[in-house]
Amino acid sequence: MRSLVLALAVFCLLCCSAARPERRRPKLVAVKRRNDTTIQNNTPENPCKATPLDFVFVIDSSRSIRLEDYDKVKTFIVNLLQFLDVGPNATRVGLLQYGSVVQPEFSLNTYTSKAQVEEAVRNMRHLATGTMTGLAIQYTMEVELTEEQGARPKSLQIPRIAMIVTDGRPQDTVEEIAAEAREAGIQIFAIGVGRVEMKTLKAIGSEPHSEHVHLVANFSQIETLISVFKSKLCGGADMCKVVEHQCQHLCVSSPASYRCRCRKGFTLNPDGKTCKAEDTCAAVDHGCDHICVNLADGYECLCRPGYELTIDLKTCNRIDYCDLGNHGCEHNCVSLPGSYICSCKKGFVLNADGKTCSQIDHCAAGSHGCEQEFMNTETSCVCKCTNGYTLRSDGKTCQKVDPCADGSHGCEQEFVSAGDSCVCRCRKGFTLRPDGKTCKKVDPCADGSHGCEQEFVSAGDSCVCRCRKGFTLRPDGKTCKSVDLCQTLDHGCEHLCVSTTDSYICKCNEGFLLAENGKSCGKPGCHDGVMDLVFVIDGSKSLGPANFELVKQFVNSIVDSLDVSRTATRVGLIQFSTKVRTEFSLGQHAAAQDVKRAVSQMQYMGRGSMTGSALRHMFQFSFSEKEGARLNVPRVCVVFTDGRSQDDVSEWASKAKTLGVTIYALGVGKAIEQELREIASEPAEMHLYYAEDFEKMGEITKKLKSRMCKDKPADESLCRCESVIMFQSQVTEKLKNLAQSIEEMSKKLETLENQVANK
């Protein structure tokens, strides 16, 4: 009797557990008999059908969610996992949580078992920040549900599912990005808790909303959705069987939805329901000369009427009916599609029999209008002139023959008819020789009327004045003046050019020194500092290719203001999007033109915006000795961004600044001021710059150049040394000028003494 009571108790316990499958994961039930043997429940751990999914949880982790409610969300996820067959070849699970930024916890290819996923969920930490739901959906579409993060190729037809859990109104827009995600093939379940508006949930979730959108009053009631999602995720309802899908060929079920497919040889129409046969002729390089016709198992080539298919079954030859030899045409036979016609040669007309030809007499009508004679040709009636006359250009009237027309005049240059004779003439600048045929050139300088002060030369029809070496022609074209080389040459002097007897020298204004090239001038000072400078440039999709080119111009403008060399300033650059790429390191280029060339050749990445990852890369790698950074040399970083980062920026910016990196933060357009302040060095007003749009980047450039120039480190001993050198150079120059003045004065005194002595 006691054994019977015990057996009934076990049966009741099993029944109670089976009645509440939505509350908890099925467990093994063990009861010991008197002989200490164990009875186990043989209910399988996962009663769901093995339907592979690529499944991503998108969890609201905003500050409005209390810690105890956050734990209920984690419990909900763990309980929901019991209905998923987790594995590399089954369902892959990823999870991200979001607040003001998106924080990915693990990707689809991170874990390979359900136990690993459950452990990761239990270890999640509450973010307690804002509610950027739109940003989270965008990250899910562009990063989480991609093949790089573990999603399987779309050709495998494995459903891509995102389950979004939120408790409040988003701080950004969700309608457009959610629609884009659904268009990309992502099936979205939207779960709202508490004060979420149903309108917002419907803007996020997939159709039909009755299957994909759910709202509960509080986090304690979220567990009631377990049984709802069990039927959706376990494949309990084959949607193709329970809905009127209207698919023309095949219907494929997915959790709470379905999609239509076509049989082999057909493609789905834009309505997503009906199918059309594939156009084999359009899809392959059929090579048909005329016409390609689709067949059930391929295609065949046909020819247009009047043509026949050749042995290659692709090209077409025209059927020549004239080659049959029975056309009977007197002159020409012309093949037509399906027949032929006869034609006649020029000057002939086809007779009424359609075969023979008769010559045309074009002059018979008497309408030719010829002044003297005419002649019938094959094509027309042609006018002629009698001997001693030639036909005018009107083709009708005649004129007397030109005595020059026969070319026997023997004139060297020109000729003209004069009555019955042909007279020779010369072109301008030439005169006729006594032979009346040949010409000689006229010397325009021969009459001596040119008025040149120094030299002259014949140039065509005129006499041109020239000056001797050391002189130049005045504007009057006659007289000459001494050459001032500084006025006549591209001397290249930056400040002053001083002419000498047969050359020139460059000089500088007071307070400047002539450079070693003998042309440029520089003001002595200590403004050329030494630094290791790394640019961190935003290459995200929101920037756009045109604005990215403006950013490259901005970088090159800053480089123009620096003394780039191995011993002075070294420049490196990294670009970031969803990934980080070193475009060139500090030790890679030793001259400004090389740096600018590398910037110009940089390729736009154009994806998400992970500024935090870029700062981490800069901190860990860019200022390492391996990449060209130097010891005891100031380290400067210029960070450019045009929008909100998808990850945290404060941690790595703080680490870099703690180790002595001076960071300038530059923002344009939708850049967030709080993020820029977290990035920039203190004081922020000296290291943070912002412009409303890219057209105002020039203002940032000027301010940044000025600030970086003021902040350049300088060696005071070098300043003192350069000051001494400048002073010595100025003194030496003045002494040299004084010595020349004394020498000239001595020569004048010597000349005066000689004059007095001779008297």
C-alpha cells in the first residue's frame, strides 16, 4: 500500500510539471524506494523541433529598468533558451544590450552550446544609461546579423531573427531603420514592458503584428510570454498550413511567419507570391545571330524570314534567290526576303516585263538649257562648249578660255589673265625680276629708314630693331636701355633682388636671414617644435564620400603647417568605421609630400562608427616604438568624428591622456559634445573644436593650426643659439658694407691726391 501511495505521488508531480511547461526548464525527478533505486523522468530535455535559426537578443539596459527587473529579463532569456536547439549547425545565438550606446555581449559565432550562452547571460551587467533603440537596431542589422559575426549565408534560407525587449520610449527614431532591417530579411519580435507605446512596438515588429508584437504591464508578467514563444520557436504551428499563403509554387514556414519560393527553373515575382519561368536567353550568352527562343530545358536559335540557320545552329545566312539561276534579269538581280527583283544599270530603265532594260535619253525632252552643245550620258544630259571656250560653274553657259589655265605661263609665284595673255606677279615683300617670271625678296631695312639705335634685322615684310647684350629694347621699339636682370628674370627672391653688372643677388628685409638656397628668407626663432602626431579619422557611412574628401584636405592642410622629417615632426594616421585600419604609421614617411600623398590615396571605409575601438588602437599601437614613436618626444593625437560612437570612448581616451598623449577632439555636424569632452585633453576650450557642417571646417583648421603651433615644444638653448647667430650675421653684414664704403672713400682720396700732385 505504501508503495502504491508513493507511485501516485510521483505521477501527480509529473502531471503538475507537464501542466506548466512555460514556467521553467523540464527537470529530472528522482524518488528513492526502500531498496534505494532511482526512478527518472524520461521526458526529453528539449521537446522542440530542431529548426535552425540565427537568433539575436536586443535588450534594453536603460537607467529606467531597476536592477531586480533587469534580473527578470535575464531569467526570461534563459527560460526562452530552453526551446532553442543551440549549436553551430543548429540555432546560433547572439546578444547585445543598449543604453546610450550599443554594447555587444556575444556574437552568433561566440558560443557553441546552450550552457555557454546561459552562463554569459547570467554574467551580464546593467548599463543604466539612455534608450537608443534605433541605434541598437542599426547595429543588429549592420554588424550582428552579418556573415562576419556568424550569420549563415542567405542562400541557406536560415531565418534571421531579432527579439527586442524595451521598457520605454526611444530617444532616437526607429521607424526608418526598423523598416530597413525588415527589408533586409530580418524577422523582428518586439516585446514592450510597462509604458511603451503600442505604436512604437508596431513600428519595430514584423507583420503580422499579432504574431510579432507583445506588450505586458510589468517585468513580473514577462514570464507569461514564454508559452507564447514556445509555439513560435518550437515550430509547433506550420504557418504554411494554417494561413492562406497564396504561394504559387512552394511555401516555407518560419517562426510565426512564412515565405514563398519557386521550383527550379523559376524565379519569384516582386509580389512575393507568384513565379515566372527563368528567361534562359537573357541569363546566358546564347550567341544566336537573330532570335533566341526559350525551351523547357534550355533554348534554341531561329532565323528571321528570308534567312536559314547554318551548321553551327547559331548564325544565319540570307537565302539568295538570285543564285538559283532562273531569274531572267538582263542586267542585275537583287535578292529579297523570300523572293527577288530585277534592276538596271545607271542610264537604263526597267521595261514593263520586269526583266529587260532600255537606255534613257536625258536630252530628249529639250529642257537641258545648254548654251552651246549637249551630250547624253548614262545618268544625265551634260552641256559642252565649242573649241576656245570652257564651261562656267553653272554647268550651262560658256566663257572664253583663260590664257593662264593651261599652266604654261612659267610664273614663280602668282599670275593673272590680261586679255589674251597671262601676266606674272609677286607676293607682298617680293619684287619681279627682269625675266618677268621669277621673284626676289624685298629687304625692308635697305632704305635706312628704320631708326634703330643699335642693331636691326629684316623680319618678313618689316625691319625690326634689336639691342646688344646687356641692353633691352624700350617700348618705342627703337631705342635701348641697360638691362636690370631683377626686372627681366624670374629671380625667385622672396624679399629683395639686387642687380649686379651681369647677374643679381637676393637679399632679405631687416630682421630676416637669407636661407642656404640663396633665395628664401626666414625669421629666426624657436617655433619649429618636435612631436609625434597621430590623426584618428572617422570613416563611417554617415560621413559620405564627398565629405570624406574634405576631411582628407583638412589633414593635408594641417600637415602643410608642420616641419615633417625624421628628426622633427612625424605623422601617422588611422581610419575607423566598424573596424580600425592603420593607413600609415609614424615611422613610415619622412617628408610632408609623402604624408600628403598617402592621405590622398586613402580609401573610404563607409560603415559604422566605433570611436572607442579607434582610441584603443591608438593607445595600444600607434605610439609604440615598433610603429616609429620616439622616447622623450611629445605625443599629440587629433581625433575627427561626425556623429555618435557605437561604443564607449572615455576609457581609452582617459588612458591615453594619463600616459601623456595630448588629444585634440574635432567634431562636425551630429558629433556629440559630451563625447568630444571625454576625448579631448584639459582644458577643453583649448583642445575641443566643433563646426556645424563641413563647409565650416576651414574655421577648425585655422584654430587648430594656431593652437598646435603655440603648443609646439621648443628648446630654449636652441632659441638662444639662433638669436646669437642672427646677431652675428647682422653684425657681419654691416661690417662688410662699412668696409666697402671705406675702400671706395680711399680710392676717391687717392684720385684727388693724384690730381693735386699733377697740378
